[in-house]
Amino acid sequence: MKDPILVLMMFAAAADGSIDEIEVSKIIDTANSYPYWKGLTEGQKFDLSSSCQDVLKANESKEAAVKFVCDLVPENLRFAAFAFCFEVIASNFKINDAESGFVKLIFEALSISDEFAAACEHSILARYFSVGNENYIKTFV
């Protein structure tokens, strides 16, 4: 598998059954700006579709695949992985039931604290769902 965090971000983008261009842009922008991915080639960063398909084929369900990938995320990067996935999901200015369910799944699979999850959600609310945008299903707050 390429990078487990990038794979999780792709799973996050696809959580509602489709991947919006703005979600892909968010993943690319994150990968290009976060120091963790410094030194990776563009091909290494973004050749994700085959990695995602391989993981899905090797597991009995999407939930099992997500948990499998979460287990591969290094302990010191689990908070970042959670925050990046939440950011990808919110980037199109709507969060539906399926996306909220994905966030809850990775919350558990990555062993994220309640406090951190709530802080992430408050940040998402402030940046994407403040005045005039109510396309949001609350997850942790």
C-alpha cells in the first residue's frame, strides 16, 4: 500500500458514494503542503486508486477495509489522519449521514479522544458551516 493516510483521505472523499473535485483538490493540497509527504514523488502521492481498490478487495467490507488502513497509520500521526479526513469530508461544504458515519468509524478505529474529536468538529463548524450553511449533521458536539 502507498501511504495509509492518503488512502484514508480517499476513503473519506468517497464516503458519500461519490468524490467531488473539491475533495480531490483538498487531498492534493494537503499532500503538497504537509511536511510528512516531503520527498515523495507525485506518482507516489497520488497513485491511490489502485491502493484503495487493493484494500477493498482484500477485506470483507468497506468498514473492515477502513479499520485495516487505520491500523497502518503510525501512532504519532493518528490525530493528523483524523483531522485530514474530517477536512476532506467538509471541503465541499456539506456533511451527510454516510460521511458522519465515516468520521465516527475512523474516530473509533484511530482511538481518537473525545476532546480532540470535538475540537476538530468545532474547527470544521467555524470554517465551513458558520452563517448560512446548514448542510451538516453534527457528529461529536
